[in-house]
Amino acid sequence: MLSIDATKEIILDAIRQLNLARLPDQQLETQSTSAIFAQDSPLDSLGLVALVIDIEEALLDEGIEISLSDEKTMSQRHSPFRTVETLAHFIVDKVTSEHGQ
């Protein structure tokens, strides 16, 4: 079963990798409460796409195939991409409902 803590670490690792290609003033914070794609985040939509791809690939390396960029996810009233914490919970819930893990 995919845990919240393991999922947070996958997301934070993806953010760290993304930050390597960003200027210091455009980097995302690497804490579970950090904003990902929110009003106070330096991430734009292209950055979000790159981050989502990295997270999906890291999950696939763990044997978990999941799409985080489907229409249902992107059209939610409360975006799961607000913070590391909200995204981790969203991923674990989605994996549990889709894969029964």
C-alpha cells in the first residue's frame, strides 16, 4: 500500500529535481505544507506539467500506473495541486480507489 509519507517524499523529490532547472527566486519550497500550484507559488502551468510527469514516472517506478492530468483531476473544484500535502492525499486516495492498494 502506498503511504502518505512515501507519496510526500516522491512529490518532494520531484520538486527538488524541478528546482535544479529553476532560478533561485523561482524555486518551490520543499515542505509538505508548501504551495505547488496556488496563488503564492512561482510555478506556472508548464512547470506543473513537468512536475506531474516526474511524479507519474516516479510512481510508475514503484509499480503504480496513475494519471494525474486527466480531465476529472484538472476540473476538480478544489485543486489537488494546491500543496504537497493535498496532492499526496489525492494520489493515495486515487491509487486506493483505482488499484485497491
